[in-house]
Amino acid sequence: MTSKKRIALSSDHAAIELRQTIANHIAAQGYEVVDIGPTTPESTDYPKHGEAAARLVASNDCQLGIIICGTGQGIMMAANKVKDIRCGVCHDTFSARMIRQHNDANMLAFGARVIGEGLALEIVDAFLGSKFEGGRHAKRVDMIKALDD
């Protein structure tokens, strides 16, 4: 990796262990991890964790974000309420590559109660290893960005 990207990482209580595994995995690849998720198993509200990570990405403090809750859906919905965030839920590697290549997604979400650790790491690698292709996709991403206004 030529430049050290900062990755915002957060979850709710349902994904603490998986989040920590992902943090170690991506740190070992040279990413700087900004882990803002909870450290204790008490119930916590996924919207605040999705929003907090999204604000780090929207402000350019972090280049990309990875967020996890039970299904990935709720935390993704919260993140997408933040202007300039394009977050998708992915439970397979193809979708993780495509949201980066075609949608210029800057955040990834998935469910700790939906997929296992091995697949989660593969999805993270697919997401982080892909880049926006631009071209015909740029017009569509611009259309999505215009919805923020």
C-alpha cells in the first residue's frame, strides 16, 4: 500500500468481537484504524455509531468507513443520513467490490449476525481493495450526490 488510509470503524454491541478482529486485520495491512465502537457488551444504539463513523468519513478525517450491527441495515441507514456518505450493506464480496467500483461508496456495512468472521474479512478486503472506476458511473454518482441538496 502506497499511502496509509485512515479507516473509521464502528459497531453496536452485537459486533464488538468481529469489529476488533477486523481492526487487527486491516491494521496488519497498513491501514490506520480509527475504532470508535463500544468496548463493553451493554446494549447500545446503532444509529449513534453509524452517524459517528459517517461524520469522520464526511469530514475527510477518514477516507473510508466500516460499520457493523446485527444485520448491517440499521447502522447503514443512519450513516446514509449524513451528507456525502454512500454506504452499502454487503454480505458477499461481489457487492463489496461493486459498491466501490460503480457507486464510489465510502462506507461498508454488514451484519455480524448474518455472516461469519471469514466471510467478513473477505468482504472487507474486497471493499478496501477496489477503487471507483469513474466513466459512465461518475454521472450516476453525481446524481446520488445531488440528492443531498
